[in-house]
Amino acid sequence: MKKTKTIITTPIYYPNAKLHIGHAYTTTLADVLSRFRKLENKQVFFMTGSDEHGQKLSDKAKENNQEVYDYVTDIVKNFKLLWEKLDIEYDVFIRTTDQTHKDNVQKIFQMLFDKNLIYKDYYEGFYCKSDESYFTKTQLEEGNCPICKREVSLFKEESYFLRVKDFKEWITKLLKEEDILFPQFRVNELLGSFIENDLEDLAISRKDFKWGIEIPNDENFVIYVWFDALLNYLSSFAYSSAPFGIESWNEETTEVVQFLGKEIIRFHALYWPIILKNLNYKMPKLLAHGWLIVDGEKMSKSLGNVIDPLEVIEKWGSDTLRFYLLKTVSFGSDGKFSEETLLRDYNGILVNKISNLVNRVFSMNAKYFNSKIPEATITLEETKNTNKNLILIEKKIIDVMENYDFNNYIDLVIKYSEELNGYIDLTTPWKETNEEKLKEIIWFLINKIYSLFVLIKPIMPKASFQVFEALNVQKHSFDNLFIDLKNIEIPKELILFERRK
């Protein structure tokens, strides 16, 4: 059944420091899919936000002599600034300190408690303060947290638990058969490390600790930060900027896509589906990407190798960073951030293959037709063949994005630009003496440049806007990639990207 609505989420980010380029990668992926679906004329709800509870944040605020809310608010301002600079078009930015979210979390907690899916008992085991995560002894790696590799503490505490063990068979079958987690090798990792060994009920509260959402009718406890955070995806529908209601989640014509880093797969692919099942919501598609590596290491404040995306945007522009992240990182695997590679792709692709194409064609149109797009139709064999190849690429792009294949998408966009550059080399308009043939060549190139930038728009919105403004076209859609632009005066030149050294 054809999908008409798309729900897209990023994880909500933890405001204990500035966001790094890995966070920018996650959110760019989500934004690209959002913009792509809009070009398919689908209704889109794109949500992101900040995860503001937990002991770690409380301790950080004390270190800075601030109230916790003030401390996180200062950092969240930078989150929003980054998304603005990176051209992220979200519908809802949720803060878990928002009253709307708090009310929803308490409501859902009570619903699950009334169904006997939450119960009270004692927790004894290992806790990682850095990742706010509980682990059994066998889940530790050399006695440390399997996520961040830091020391864990052993403690015993009265707690509320979410029933998880009861769903072991169900979650195993879901992961093996329903294709909810991509890439597939992450499923095998999850099955081996958590499910087949010792899947335990999840402690979802903290006692004698106040920076969190209070458990209904039990003021001695606050709700565990991860349980609180996962429910943001449902709370977001209660915000006034939500484009449609939560009932859409279960509609057959709605796709639900959730982006996450590989380090938080356990919460999203084990506990989150169990919560959704018991709230009668359908399963989402979970897209888990790898880490961005710098100098052979995962980015870490302690190693001093964290890349600030705001600094990269300031130097290179948002389009360049968005393009680089999609081009360089193979989705699902770890990827490297290297300014040397960024420079290579910037000059080799953005300048040579895309910007030069646009400026070259605009300049020829100015030279031969006084900047007015000529009127023509397709008659030349070279035009017919190139058009056929481009239409095939357009169809492939639509197909690959049905499978969230971002790497193939950007490769096909580059191939599209290469086809157009090849068409120029093939037809040599600067040698053409037949005016009608010359009209066709320039007319075809300008119209297909428009098509190219409709396809590019989700990746590089600023460059696309410049092209659309130059061509005086306001509305864009995949429904009509060829709109027969003619008799329009356009600029004599348009330089989107200038060569760097």
C-alpha cells in the first residue's frame, strides 16, 4: 500500500556538552529523508529534541554552580543553533523537561503499571553513570560498561521494573523475521549479546534522586532516564506544531522511521518495541548508523578529537557538510571524518561536476541567447539517449530511497551531473552552427539542471534554492521533474561553489 505520511525521529540528544559532528550526521540523515518525502508530496512529521534528566546532568550542573534546568537550557540553545545553521527543518523540538512530555510519561507509566507490565522489586547489579544504563555481570566487557568502556558501580536499590523477560520469544521472533532493524548484522549482534544470554527485566526508576519525572503516587522515585526518553516519540504528537495526530502512527499508509546511533540500539530495538506492543502501536523501522571516527578513534572529549560541526559549517557551509556526511559515511558502518577528504570531494565533485556545470550552461545561454532560455523539443539522438539515461537515474533514485539507501542516492545524483557534463562534451555546443540544434542543447541542459537540483534539494537545500531562484521556479516535486522552462531570462552566471586550496 502506498505511503502518504511519514513519521521521522532522531534520538533526543543529551545536553551535557556541545553536540559533535556525529550528532550532525544523525540529524542530517533524518532531514534528508524528510525533505525527500516532502518532494514525493507526502505529509511528514519530523521530530528531534533534548534528553534532559538523569544523575549525570544533575552532577554536571552542581559542578558549574547552576540549577539543572538553567544548565541544560544554555546547552539546548546551542543544539537549536546548530540545527538552524545545518538547515534542519524539524516540526517539533521536544525537551523532556516540558510539562507536555512529563504528563505523557506519567500517564503511560500508570497505564503499563495497571496492566501489571511494571512492578516493584529490588535491583541488584551494575550501573554505568556515564551512559545511565543497567547491566548484568555477563553483559560487562572486562568488567566495564559495554557501551562506553568506563567503570560501573555495583549497587542494590528498590526499583520499579518493566517486564522484559516475558517477551523474550516475541522480541527474538520480531527481530529475526520482521526486518525492523537495519542493517541486518546489528540484529545478529543484539541477539547474541543481550537476548540469547540473559535478557532481564529493566529497572526503570531511581530512588532518592530528584532530577527526573516523578513516578505517579510514589514521590520517593523518579522515572529512569531511558524510559522517560523513549516516550518522547509519543509525547511529540501533543505539541501544537505537530502536523498530524498520534492516531497516524498505526495507519497502514504511514511509515515510521527512527534514526539512531549503534550505541543505543539495545534501548530502541529491545525495550522500545516491547513498550510499543503493550501500548498497541505498530513497530517502526529502526535505522542504526555507525560512529564517525577521527584519527582512528571514536570522538571523545577525553581524547580531544571532537569535531564541532558549527566550526565546519562556518568554514565550508552547511551544504558542503551535509553532502560530505552522506557521501563519505557508508550507512550502518563507521565512517571517517577528514578535512583532507572533504576538500577533495568539495573541489572534485561540488565544484568540478556540479557548480561548473551550472555556470557553464548559464554562461553559454548568455552568450548564444542573450540569457533567455530558448524554446525547443527533443529531436537529436544525443538528446534522446541522454534523456533516457537521466530518466532511468531519476527512477532509481526514487527506488533506492524506498530502502533508505542514502549512499546510492548521492552516488546517483553525482552520476546525473556526470551525464549532463558528458552531454556537453558530446554535443560541443561551442562548435554548433545550426541554431535550432543549439537551442535544443541549451534548452535541454537548463531543464535538466532544474531536474538535477530537485533531486539534490534534500541533500543541499541552499544550492538548490539558488538555482530555483535563478530559474524563477517556486514549487518543486518529483511528480514533474521536467517542466519545460523556456523564454525566461536567467542570470549570465551562477557560481554555487568556488574552488578551495
